[in-house]
Amino acid sequence: MEAEKHNETEFLVMLRNRLPAAYEKLYDMYSGSLNGVIYSVVGDGETARDVLQDTFIKIWENIRLYDEKKGRLFTWMLNIARNNAIDHLRSGSAKIRRNQVASDTLKPHVQEKIGGSSSMNVDTIGVREMLDLLSPEQRTVIEKAYFEGLTRENIAEELGIPVGTVKTQLRAALIRLREYTKENASGH
Amino acid sequence: MQVDIKDILNSGMIEEYVLGTLPEAEVQELNRLRELHPEIDEEIIRTEEAMVRAFSKPAPVAWKKEILSALPSPETPAPALQLRRNNTFKWVAVAAGLLLVLSLGFNMKQSGDLKESLAGMDKMRKENENMQAQLNGALADMNGMDQTLQAVFKPGTQKIVMQGTPAYAQNSSVVYWNPESGEVYWDGRSLPALPAGNQYQLWAIVDGKPQNGGLYDPARRDTRMLAATKAQAFAVTIEPEGGSRNPSLDKMVVMANVRS
């Protein structure tokens, strides 16, 4: 684990120094999961490509603002991808603001509700089977948390249920999903 | 307060931490705990791996090349330089055999881009974001400086004073190098400002070959450079913005051998 940590630090130094090889590795490691959240929000393939590209450009531009003491690189990138996708929907335009400030991408959650969460295409992203394991309530909260990046408070407000309930459902859902991926990873 | 690690591991807090939906206060608490308890850190990493798998939708293969080539990272192969063979540079002549690829960043130019991109957005948001970006920048700077200090005081770290070459005799620059960890810290601020389109580039001479050490970006306060083990010397050259594959030896500003 120490070695792993050391490698992560080295990797981060390479990213901060903008070595192309490091970005290629980053892409190989995370493009799938970033694409997952982007696709779920914006749908359409070409649009998803633009948003994913924009996400990588923002990562490249803002990598020095990422602080490993405050959270995981993946979490930071996930926020960028999510906010990018949601921004894209909100702007309703195919043009993506290229150099949007870091603060926006670093915000841990999206404050505003986006227009119509029905636009999410969860079914198409290949996690349907997994999400089907959840109760409808759990599924709703996980979608809002993962795909929209809403906090428990935001979700509670939106659904008109107590924050404590959201928390319970969210945690149960995440634990269930995790068990599922574990089972799958170990070949059942 | 006695923290029951098992409770934390089973709480779902870690999953939310990875997804980025955990409230800030709890994020801070978990950051503190993961420093203290390796089990928590390990669990965070395992959870992340599971999440990455769970929500992945592989992007079409063709995207990889398109997206990576859209990064502003410049691939500017410098023309191989013919070395003037005089005694002063003899050692570098030997060293100049093989070079690592590099391609480092432009100046961040963030403030410029910021203004441009915010045109047409509402004023309130602009101010907010500006402030937040400044704050984040300041925090990143502080973090970078703190990292540098820690490295400087780390046992085993050597202070290497690079002296000016004949053409740049009045200049000097300091690099901190820890041979055990290979960490290199350098900051080019003691060197004269360069005309636009140029950047200082650090080189480590490893087994007689120049190895890219990274570019000096005055906007960056994070001074950690690319790691080097077994370096015999360090040098700084002036290169076109974005850096070169090979050092421009006629534009070597400072250099020093490492004490063995």
C-alpha cells in the first residue's frame, strides 16, 4: 500500500508536469467511468465525446488545483465530468465553454437543479442490471447522487423526504452496488 | 475520542466520499482519519476501484486519440542541435546522446482565459467564481510551498547550487534533490525573466544522458519536478515554450555536478 501511495504521488507529479504519457494513462484508467456519468447526463454519443474531451482539457488545465490531501483524484475528476455534463445540458447549446473556471469544476456538487432529470439515460449505460438490484427509492437517490452530484440535502429537498432517509437509502444502495461489483470481480 | 474503524468501514461514508457526495465536514473528518488509519485509506482505494468498474461505459476507441490530441500539450520536437565542441561544454557533449521526450505545459494563462470564457455569463457568478478560483489558487500555492519546505528539510536532501555558464556567468539557481527518493525540487525564479515564447527547462544528467526534469512555470508555486535517481549533474537551458526533447546546449544557463 505504501508503494501504491508512492506511485500515486509520482503519477500526480507527472500529471502536474503535463507529460503526455501520464495523460494517456489517466485516460486509460478513467475515461470509461467518466464517460459513464457524462453519457448518463447528456446521452447522445457525439455530445458525450465533446463533454469528455472538455473534461480532460479541464483536468489538464486545473491539475495543479487538485489537492490529494482533500480527496481522491477520481472524485475530483468525477466532479469535473459531472459538472461539465450538467453545464452542457443547462446551457442547452452544443458549444461548451472551454475554459470555465476551476471553481465551477471543483464545486463538490451542483447547486442548481438541472432541467428535467428525465433526460438521463441510465438505461443505456450498461449499469441497468446493477441498478435493478436496488429498490426504487434507493435507485432514485443513487441516480441523483451519482449522476447529478446532488448532496443528501438537495435530494431530500427535491423528493420531499427527510435527510436521514436519503442518507440511509444512499448508503444502503452504495453498499449493495459495491457488494455486487465485488461479487462480479471475483467471478461470483 | 475512540473511533471505531469498523463502524466507519461499514457506514457507507467511504462510498459517498468517493462519489463526492459526502458533506464537507465529514470529508474533512475522513481525510483526517485516512491519514491515521491505513485500513481506511485502503478501503477508500478499493471502493474507488469498485465504483470505477460499476459505472463505467467504455468510450469508443476512436475517441482516445481525438481527445488526447486535443489537450493543449505541445509536442514540439526540437531540431537536434549541433554542439560546438569547446572544452567548457565537453561534458555535455558526451551527455547529449539520448534524450527523453517531453512536452510540458504552457503557462497556465488562467486569468486571461477566465475573462474570455466568462463573457456573457452573469456578473454574480463571475465574481463568485473568480474569488473561488483565487482562493483555490492560493491554497494550491500554499500546498506547493509547504511541499517544497518539507522536501528541503527531509533528511538526505541535497542542496545543489547551479552556477552560471560563461555566457550567463552572473546567474545561479538552486535545485534540491533527494537521491534516495529521487525527488527533485526546483524553482527558476532567481533566473532572469525570459522573452515571451521561451521557458527554462531543467535537465538531470543520468548515466551521462540528459533527462527531462520539467519546465519552469512562473505561475506555479508547486516546485516539484520530475523525479531523477542517480543524477550526476543538473542543468538549466532556455527552450521554446513547451520545452524541447533535447537541451539547447548553446542556451545552457546554469549547471552543477552532484557531490558524490
